[in-house]
Amino acid sequence: MAAEIVVSCEGSWHSGNTRSTACIENLERSGGIGSPSETVCRTLQMMISRLCHSRGFLVLAVLLLFVCHSGTRLRRGTNERNRLGSNNSLSRIAGSDDPYVLLAEADRLYWLNNGFRAAPLYAKAERLLADKGDIRNEIHAKVGRLRTEAETMSFVELSGLLNEQLRNPVVQDDSRLRLWCLIAKGYTDIEVDYRAAKQDWREAQSLARKVGENRWATRASGELGLIAFLEGHFARAARLVGGALIVTMASGDVGGQIRFLELIGNGFEEVNRHVEALKFFERAITVADAERDSGFPFMAYEGKAQALIALGKSDEAGPILEKAMAQARSQKRRGHEAQLSILLGKLSAQTGDRKQAIAYLKEAGQFATRVQFFRMEADTLFELAKLYGDNGDVATAATDAVQGLSASRRVGDHYYLPRNLTILAQLEARRGKVAQADALYKQAEDAIEGMLMSVDQPYWNSSIAGSMGQAYLQHFELLCRRGNITEAFRVLERIRGRTLARSLQDSSAFRAAESKQTVELEKNVAGVQARLMRATSTREREQLLDKLVEYERRLGWAWLKPEVPRRKLQVVPLRRIQEDLRRDELILEYVLDDPSSFCLSISRRGAHVRALPAGRREIEGLAREFIDEIHSKGTGARISKQLYELLVKPIPETGSATRFIIAPDGILNLFPFEALRDAQGGYLLESRIISYVPSGTILDTLRHTVRRQLAPKNLLAVGDVAYDDQFRTAQTLQLSETNLGRIERSVADLSGIVLHNLPQTRREVKEISKIFGPDAVVLLGKDATETTFKKEPLNQFRVLHLAVHGFADMLYPERSAIVLGVDPTSGDDGLLQAREIMRLGLNAELTTLSACDSGMGRLQGQEGISNLVEAFLVAGSKSVVASLWSADDTFASALMEEFYGRLSYGEDVGQALRNAKLGLLARYGEQASPFYWAGFVIVGEAVTPVLVNREPKIRENVVLNKEK
């Protein structure tokens, strides 16, 4: 990325238009253009020029971002308006008979994405230049006119016309004119064949650098990023588009900023990260609104509406679509009108108006076919296929899907191919063409696998996998119906927990050395978050959140590594998983879907797929009700029995196993099976040891593939963080009989939070450290800071215990954090966040997050869940104990002390946690709601005892034998 930025930013304050010298001179004489920049712009240009050749450029871009974006850019816009005058002045320019003035103004408007107002100026200039015999500038005007009128003709035809111009000897002999033609062709070809567009933009970028048109070189880089996305090369796409955005913001290129903000927003939207997508769409609209002469940001409005529809906010999406549609019709932007019709069709389908949805989609499809917008044609046909398929008209749906796949292959996009293949495969399966469906699913999965191998950012990997998981789910069900359990398991394992699985199989997958850029950007993120936690006004909070999103994206781009060949994910065969298991163990891998859900049960003796007596919707509804009742500290007895009847009882193999290893799906990631009650009313905890894993492949990897030398130190424990002075808004609660057991380890959000001290954690940590002996390292009070924790040799500890506040961010999972103290002399904010945790390089047998919500996270479809547990497993911990909800301070401490006491008896992690919970139940009986004990669960390897620095005690109350 650094290389791209260096090339793109050199001379970035010069004009990006391809105007001839005569054209510029004429405009200057007419008063249409003044000096290239103000003094401040010259100063910034010199600073950027110097730093373009250093690794510090990205940091400078961040520091200057808001100066350039909020100040310089607007001043430049104001100066341009002052020079060109008011709308009346612009009208006078349009009435001018000087073709060079017209051409310069058309180019300026085109640079601002305002083709609507540029089009008549190009047309008039073209006629006048023909009369003058200025062939060079006539071609320039003609190409501009063709591009601005593009949506009124076939893009295939337009591409051909532009190609003719490129063969013109005048164009071939003029590098700047050739550049102009290539730019126009690149924007055209992206709609019909991305491979041709790639060639266009590569040559355009090379030419732009050669002739010093560096702002066009930057834009070409961003367009190549879009093409990389369509090819499925997500890391390359992020580097190119992200780098282009940074440079356009620094150089004041308003049109470029809008374009790349829209593209980044579309990227987030494609992987179902709708809230993040909205941030970028809204910023694009804001930037466009601030520049009066900017074109209407259709893509931003379309993307915003699509994100709102996906979030179920139809009432907000409707007015946005209506406003954009009115603009499209008034400007005769037929392509955007058709795209908006597709979105209106989706909106109608969501609100139940199928007839209107089909009408909108057919209208859009007819236009796309007529003008040969192949990508739009494919989108329309697949949306229609889904609607017809849902209504039972499978034959019509299949016909549309076949035609859509043909159009999709013509444009050549790799990214959308799996989606299209999956839709067609499902329809073929419904028509009884099982072999064809099986082949189509395999093609889709292979395409997804190829794309995911290029991703080296964990949450992008999870998001992409989650957004494409439907192919695996449907293929799994098809194979189950055919009785092919071995292949069904293999398909499921290719998507389940693949981010974590890949990390465990390739320890360097998501790790990279710190650079000056990443260090500085981490400090910027920390600074914004520290301010956010003190923020009290809504306006200030919104501004800080916007800054946070921008800094996080820059940090993500800075972490991206050069693309290198990566190993394919190795799915462990079913037979090997069975051999891994002890005779008392049973894996229960759940698959939730409608109308049927399934459980794949795996033991040493065999593997079976069992259909469950309820679909996803019913199970999710009961699960939410169950979780809500537990959160309110009720018993949940009735609902837990219902869930037991749906999830456990239908599986005959559960009768003989004493250890359940749950591989959950969907909402099952968020509640504890231990709290389910059987027909007799007993908790499942009382008869079973329960642990959790994302997939069978991950269990095998944790048990056998990871070969590490045992860490030499036994324990690093953190507690009693001095929260009371941390943000100067927190309060210290005095411990008394009235508030014992009521201090919960939770953080509501990052705005105006109040962090209460956790007085019980000092005793908790001290008692646990006694079990491990004098070699244990303990960080308490003022020493329990993020800075101090990260300075410890973390890869030298077998056990990490963190008795702190914590929180899960369900929208931005990489922000989820455990909250430590703040060292005012460092740049840390006290938040040890998931994105930081993944890079810690641990060698722990066990990490215990004695904090609230540490097991909560963002559900990522068939990929699983993104949370702090995953982060610690990626970092190198073999097992993690975490909480699914707010942890009560007193009960959590009692449970943890009992847990570690059990470990010291020689019990394995699963046994120890179970027996600690049984101890609380024995002590408090029915008064101990599942809220107090069931939330703590063990994820990962649960059968290995943790070596404590002392001889094991005689075991007490060990209910189950460790049979192998």
C-alpha cells in the first residue's frame, strides 16, 4: 500500500483534468480559474511531497485528514465558486461561444461527478471545436459527451465507440488524450466486462504517472481496487481503495472522495456489515452536499437504502429511494433509475408486496438487457428467481437463474459467482436434479474458498465467510437427504469457524510485525476511544464515532500484508474426529434452518444426522425467551425443558455419553446448554460435563496439531483495576451487605460510561495466586494497566486470569474488549480490544475471562461467532473460560476460586468448571438462579488438566471418571 500511496500522492495538488494548455490559458483569461492553491495548500503540498517517500505518510495523512477535509477542501471549493461565480455566472459560461471555456468547465464538473451538468457543455464545445477544426479538443469533448450520456445507450456499443477513438492516430499520438479515452472506457467496461476494464485502468494509471496527472493515477488505483474486489482479491482491494481514499482526502479531490467512500461502503454492505456501510454512505453524502457543484451521489443513496432495507428499516429506506429516483428521472440517469427499481423491488418484497416487487424488477431487467448492463441484468434475474422460487414457481425461477448466470459469466465477476451458483443449485435440487445441484454447490464452495484464501484480516474473513455461508448450509442439507454423512460433515467443516481454524493451522495467518504506521494509528484509535468514553453530548459522540471508524479502517489497511500464496484450509476427516474422541464424549454439531434443523452427533462408535422437531425460527424464539428470563434472574424452568425436548432428547446418542462437546449454530452460541432441564427437572449440568467448540476441525487441531513447548511460568492474574480514576466520571461503590452480589462486571458502551470498582476481584486474584504458588505474577490496583499487561512476556504463561470489566460490541466485534487500567504516560486507553488480542502471541493452556459478556459477540452465519473468546484462541490459548452475560462480582469470585481449587486437584478444565458450578448449586440451592453460575462456559480443549505448580490434592466430589 505504501508504494501505491507514494506514486499517487506526488504532485497531487495539480489539476487532474486532461485539458490542453490552450484550454487552461483560455479559462484563465476568462476569469474561470485562479492560482492553483492557497499558501496553506502549498505548505501541505510540500509536507506531503517530502513524506510521500517515507513510511510516515499514512500517519501524516491521518493527522492532516480533518484539516484537508474540513478546512482546505471547503476553502478550495469556496474559492472555485468565487472564481466561477454564482449559478448565474455558470449560466453565462454555458452561454459562451468560447469552446475552451466550455470544455474546461465541463471537465471541472465531470471531475466533481456532475455529468448531468457537464453533458450539454461537452456537446456544445464539440460542435464549436469541429467548426474551428481543432480535432484534438473535439475528440476530448466528444469522449466527455459520450461518457456523460452513457446511460442512454448500450454500454457494449459505447465501449466499441471509445475503442474506435483509441485507434484514432490523433489519440495514439497524444498521451493526455489517450489517457482521457482510457478513463472513459474504464468506467464503461466495468459494467460489461471487468477484465477489459482492468486493462483500461492499468494503462490509464501508467499514462497518468507518465504525464504527471497524478490525481487520475490515484483514481485509477481506486478503480483497480474495485476490480480486485470483483475478482475476489479482498486484501488487494482494501489496499488500493483505502489508499486512494486517503490520498483524495489529502489532495482535496472531492469527486474521488465520494467515489471511494461509496465503494468502501458497498464493500461493507456486501458482507452484511450494514451499520459500518452506513457510515461511509453518509459521509459520501455529506461531502457531496458540502460541494455545491458536486453531482448527486447516487451510489451513496442506493447503498444507504440497501443497508437500511437489510436492517429492516423499510420506513427509512423508502424516502431515500424516492428522493434518489426523482433525481435519476430528472437527470435521465436510466442506469441509476433501473438500479433504484431493483432496490424498490427488494423493499416491496420485504413488505410483502410480491406483485409490485416483480414489476419493479422486470422493469429494471428489461432496461439492463436493452443497454447490455450485464451485471445489472444478472442481479435482476436472480432477484426474480428468488421471488418465483419462494412462491413455488420453480420452473420459471430456474429459467431466470440460468439466464442470470449466463449474464454474470459475461461480465466475469468472481465475487458474485458463488451467490448465483447457490441460487441455481437450490432450484435444481427442488426440481429433483440432485447431481446437477451437487456439482453447482461444489463450484460455489470452491470459488468461496479461493476468495477467502486471499483475506488476511480476521473480521473481514469472518464477515465474508458468514455472508456466503448459505451455499454450505444448503449443500449440507442436500447431502443429508442423500444419506452421505461423511461428505455432509466435510461441507459443514469448510465454513464452520474457518477464521479460527485457519489461524490454528497457520500460526502466522493473522499476525504481523508492528510498524511505525500501526503503532501511531493504534495511538490515534486509543485517543479517540478515551475521548469517547468521556463524551457526554450526542453531537460530540457522533463526531468521535465517525473519527473512530475512519481510524479503524486505516489501521486495518496498514495491517494488510502483501499477497502471498496461502495454504488451503485442511478439513479434518470425520473418521479422524471420531478417533480423537474419548469413549465418554459426544460432539453435537447443530445446524439451524427452516423448515427443519439438524444435529450431527459424532462419537467413537459412529456419526448420525438427526432432524430436530423444530426449525430455526421456533428455536431462536424460545432461545431468546430463555436468555431473557435468565438475565432477569429467573429459573427459566419451563422454557429450558422445551429446549431440551427440541435440542437434546431427539438424539439417542446423548443417553450414553457423559461429556457433551457442543458445536453451536446461530443463537445457540449465546446460551448455556448446562442450564437446560430434562423431563425430571434436573439441570443437564448435573449429569454431563459440557464444553463448546466452533467445529470438529478446531477441536482436532487444538488436541493434536498444535505442538508447543509448555510455557515455563504458571499464572498471570489481573484484578482490582483502579477504575475510579480512569475516566474521571466513574464512581467507587463502598462494599456493604446491601450491595454484595450486585456489582456486575459490565460496560454499557463507549460513551459516558461509569466504571465501578470490582472489590471482590482483589481477593479472587490473591486466592487463585496462592493455588499456583509464589511464582505466580499478579497485577493489582494501579499496576493492573493495559500497558503493564502487554509488557509482560505473555507467551511464557500457562494460565491467564483476567478479573476485570469487559464488554462485547455486537456491531463492531473487533472493538470488543477487556477493560484494564490506564497508564497516563502511555498512549493506551485501557481497552485491550479483540483486534489487539489476536496479535498477542500466547502459549496458554487456559485463559479465564472473569468478566462480563466475554462470550458474547457478533453472529456470522455459518462461520460462527466473532468475540473475545475467538480472539484469545487465535492468539494461542488452547481453551478459554468466558461469560455469556454480566458477571455478578461476588458469585463470579466464589465460582472462580472453586474452579481453580478443582484444577489443583488434578481435574481437567471441563470437570473443574462443572464441579465448581455444582458447588454453588449445593451451597445456594434453587436460590442460585442460572444467572449466577450458568453464564461461564468453556470453549476449546476441555479434557486436559492444567499443570499447577504443586502436587495435586486428593480429588474431592469428582462425579465422573476420566475414562479413555
